[in-house]
Amino acid sequence: MNEAEAFEALYFLAFERYGASALWSSRPVQNPTREDALAITHSLRVEGDLQARALAEKIERACLAAI
């Protein structure tokens, strides 16, 4: 899996796990960019639990690796 696929997979995982609870104010996009993925990390941290926070950190690392 390349870096772009990594952050995309994590992006969709975030919506699958936390869409209703932490990402209720966001809508997933079909082809997310790094910016789209980074945009949901704040909500994961603020609205989510400890596991959502860890997922936000994984998304950020994957986005940085994709640069």
C-alpha cells in the first residue's frame, strides 16, 4: 500500500467507526485528498474517544508520509 492509499484507507475507516459520533458534522468525499483527511482529525480528537484520537494521529502520520 502506498502513502496515498494509506491515508485514504484511514480516512474511510474514521467515517466507518466514528461517522455518527465524532464526524457528525462532516460528510465523506469519494476521493479524499490529504487536506480532506487532515480536516477530520480535529473532530476525531475533540468529539471522539481515546481510540479516535489515536486514529487522528495515524491519519496525520500517513498524510505527512504522502508528501
